[in-house]
Amino acid sequence: MAYSQGIPLKKQFGQHFLRDTRIVHNMIFAVEIKPTTSIFEIGCGDGFLTKYILATPAARLKIFEIDPDWANYVQETYKDERMTMILDNFLDIDLKEQLTEHAPWTVLANLPYQVTFPILHRFQEYRHFLKEGVVMIQEEVAQKLVKTKGRGYGYPSLFFQHYFALKLLDKVPPTAFHPAPKVFSRLIYFKPHTNVIPIPDEEKFWKFIKHCFKQPRRTLKNNLMHTHYAVEKISDDVLGLRAQEMGMKDLLGIWERIRN
């Protein structure tokens, strides 16, 4: 079992602690931090990133930590009246209650890989409380998020690009962590779009998109064949395409024709 500061690292929480100060500085420099800035961190671990956030002029830092051992350690080690520790699972907590006051918030976090997408979906749901952020995620996931066509392009690419401006930052080797993960990581910057194009029947549209990309190498016709959608309203030329060959505008056009 791996340890840090004499505390065992728990595999179920995906605890890989960053140890590269250059990466931390790049995370912080990628966002604007002023004396009025509100920051939150997800999973502080032993406080490696926390320490550098507290060295900025930020007005406040809220930390969501699921592990009581590390929550206690960071509170005892980095005593700062600007810091608030929330001992809870970020995926379960009432974020409206936590983020309404002092919004908008800036996010700086090294995300547990196994819950990256659930966390990103929470960012989308509560994006109106967010200003911008930089998170560390798995390299493969980061590449999918920024794809605009071809292999790896799919529902996550369309969904998150619709709501956020995304930018890849540093690629991070396993050696930057303790213990070292088996994969490369990537810093990714995000900022909520201020003017999001409205989608008719938005929730149903995203379910439709999942069907379109169900088997990415198959045509729309094959992916939609056994669904309830009125595919007869789509031309044969379009049905012969793969969703990976189509952009958001194309797919929205199809949705307008078949959703009724």
C-alpha cells in the first residue's frame, strides 16, 4: 500500500497525488485570480495544490474532500481563514447551496479518473455558477473532449463543446504523481459559453446523439434502424454517413426534421 505523510492512499478514491510544482504553477497561471476570486478544489489530497492556491490573492478557497484523513490533515497543515473544507462527495452534495454565494467560481482540481465524466456533467449542470477552470484528467479523455471529427469524436465531444470553450494545456507524465498512474494525464482549461445555442427538446436531443454514436464506425442508418425516430424523414445520402463525419449544425438539422 502507498502512503503519503504516513496516511494510506485509498485506491477506491483514485488517489494519485501530484508532485510537479511546474504543473501546479501552470494550472494557476492559466486562470485569472484576483482578490475577489472564489476558487474551489475537488479532492485536496495532501494539499500539494491547495498550498499554491492559498499563496494566490484569492478571496476564498472551498475544498470538497471525500476522505476524512486528508480533510483533517490539510485543515491542520494549511491553516488559512480563507479555506473552507467540505467533507462530502462532490457528486452527491447540493451544489446550488454551496456555490450560489460568492459566485462565479474558478475550478482548480486534479480529478479522480474513475469519476471524471460524472464530475464534468456536474460542471455542465451548474455552469452558471462557474467562471472558468483547469482540471487534470486522463489524456485519452481530454483528447475526446476537444475532437471535432474522426476517431474519438462522439457524444462527449459534442456535449461539452456545446456548453464550454475547451483548451488543452500541459501533457503530464505518470512520473509527475505519487503513486504513478499507468496512463498520461492532461491539463484542460474550460470556460462556460455565455451564449449557448438553444436546442429544442434539449434532453431528448442528447439521447438522440447517443444513438447516433452508439457504434461510431456504423452509418446513421444502422445506428438508428431499431429506434423510434422517424428516419424516413432523413435523406438516404445523410443516412449513409457516419455521425463522426457530421458537426453539431448537421446533427441539429436532422433533429429539427425528426423530433416531431
